[in-house]
Amino acid sequence: MPLASDDGTARHSVLANARRAADLVNVLSRPDPYPSRLADVAAVLRAYGEGEPLGLADADLPHLREAAGALRPVFAADGTDTAARTLNALLAERTGPLRLTAHGGRDPWHPHVDRDDDAPWAEWFLASSCLSLAVLLWDRGRAPGGVCASATCEDVFVPQGGGKDRRRYCSRRCATRERVAAHRRARAAGSAQMSITR
């Protein structure tokens, strides 16, 4: 997770905000019971440069989880058109008009589509994520993210680069685990085939 630079530019980059969205969707999508969820959400927010005090409370979690559920289909979209339609619906139904803010001079000017600088966490999370994912889709010309192809993982992710190659796994760990499993299956199938032919 990127840490914010002193001038706040990393905190307001489109790619950092899209990755923050993926990290929050993953934390908020974990099945209950998950006793440290509030601490995990706070850790993601801090890692992406949100200042103290966060003012995050247990009462925010159901709304944040609902927002994460609304964003997951953007990552799971089977193509650019589906991702764009999903984002358009969220932007039309769940966000405010585009505006610029500097948070009272604390940050550089940057766009927001939540109602105001003091919007509830869930509204801010959904609005800022939609905006970043929409700009990423526009910039790259493809769906802004994906869902890990590993059978044992459901995490969403934002690919590193803007190239045409689509990443299939959320992490090297998942990619390696799948390659090892495929290798073991192939070895087992080869051993079974050898026993049949003997």
C-alpha cells in the first residue's frame, strides 16, 4: 500500500485511490465474524494517507460493507462495457455532482463526487472509488480491475500497469499457489496414467 507523500499527491492519485478501493472492498468483504474489521479498515485508510483522527466507528461498518458490495461488480465486470455501465449506474444513483476541494487548504485541489467534505465514510468511499475507477477505465480503455482467479481467493485487485495483458491473480502468492497446484495435478495425472499402462 502506498503511503501518502508530504504534499498529499500520492493520496489523491487515481491509481492509489483505485487500489485503496480494492483493498477496502477486500477487507469489508471478509465473512463474519471478523473481530478486527474496524481496525483493518482504519489500517487501510491510514496506509493511503487519511489523517487523524479518522473518526471511524463501528456504526460505519454496515454502510461501508454495503458500499463495498456495490463496488465489487465493477471489479468483477466481464469487460469494459459492463464495468462502464456499472460505474455509470453508481455515479448516477449514489454520488453527487463533480466538485473540486482542497479540504480547507490542507491538500492540493482534487475532485470529489460526494456531497461535501464531511460526508459519511461510506458515501465518501463509494463516491471516491467510483470516480477513480471511472478515470482508470477511461485512461486504460479497459475494465479497471479484476477478481483473483485462484480457487481459494475472492480478492479484487487493480492491475499494476496500463498494458493490454490482463493479470489473473491478486498477488504473486495466489499465482504461485495456483501454479504449484496445477503442477501437482499434472504430476498426479501422469503417475495415474503410468499405473494404468503398466
